[in-house]
Amino acid sequence: MPETKTSFDISFISLFRIVLVGLLVWFVYRTLGIFELLFLAIILASVVSPWATYLERFHIPRIVSNFHTISNASLKRICSIAARYNVQV
């Protein structure tokens, strides 16, 4: 039975695309934390904006209402975690 050699050719463009996809995957992996923070910031801004708009009717500056909303939500989250583990705050 004669032995047949199998060969295949990879073009430079195909090799370039493989390297490019590999670099893209590496870049997304390295910047994933930034994307998570950006997504969290967008969610936080969409939650705070209606409350800040409502408080502007009463001449409360937007920065004060945003700080109040975020700090109040953070305090509630800390207290709920503490209550879960029976820690007195």
C-alpha cells in the first residue's frame, strides 16, 4: 500500500487572522474589569437619575441628591450584610 503524504497550506492572511483573534481575546480578557465597572456605572446612573431629577424640583442640587442616594443605598447594603451574619453595626 503506497504511503500518501498529506499537506496543507496556510496563507499569510489566515495566519494573520488567527493572531488578530488571539490578540483580541487577550485584550478583552485584560480589560474585563474595566467593562464591568463601566456596566456598573451605567446601571448606577440610570437608577440615580430619576431620583435626582425629582429632588431638583425642590431646589436640591443634583450632586447632593446623587451623593445621598448612593450613600443611603450603600449603608442599607452594609446593614443587610451585617444582619445576615448577626453583626451589630
